Amino acid sequence: MAEFHDILFNMQILYSLALGIWAAVLAAQKQPLSGNYWGAIATFVGLVLVTAVVGLALTLQGFRPRDGRLGLYFLYMVYLLIIMPGLFSLLRGRDDHTAGIAFAVLGFFNASVAFSMQQRGMVDAWLDQP
């Protein structure tokens, strides 16, 4: 199950990066964010939720991240879960050029946060702890 978590987490990083690129391209072309983009945001939230649930299942089975900071792992996962819908709410559903830039920056930031988690051993190599 730990390998499945790693795959989901890698998908989350790449998906975040893709969301950032997509929003940046739309902003550069002065096009509004479309309903397709909002659906992709919902898919991202679902992906993060599934990843967190798998992490919770690993935790309940007695596994811990390699660095041992389980609380920080779940704190980051909650952040990744609520930040995109939170920005949508903060911008009150705007889909203009400025919103595109904000979502592009957030997509790149989320990818860097997730990559940082991975590099620090917070998501891979879950170890069985007695």
C-alpha cells in the first residue's frame, strides 16, 4: 500500500504542476479560466483526499513516514486539500486574468510544497514502527 501512496503522491505533484501551467497559459492568452479548469481543481482535491486517506490507512496499520513527522504530514495534506478551493472562495469565483495568475502561482507553489515533502522523506518509505 505504501507504493500506491507514492504513486498517488507523485500524481499529485505532476497534477499541481499541470494546473499551474494551464492557468499560466490561460492568463498569458488573456482568456478566462473555464469550467474545465474548475473541474480539474475538483479532481485535484479528490486526488489529495484519496492520497490522505491512503496515508491514514498506512498510519492505522502502524506505518510511519521515514522522517517520523506524522503530524506534519497530515498538516501539509490538509493544506493541499483546502488551498485551491480556498483561493476560489477568496477570489469569489472570478475567472479573469488576475485569477489565472493567482491559480498559476498557487499550482506551482503546491507542486513545490509536495516536492519538498517528498525530498524530506515525509511521504515515501513508510516504515513499520512497533
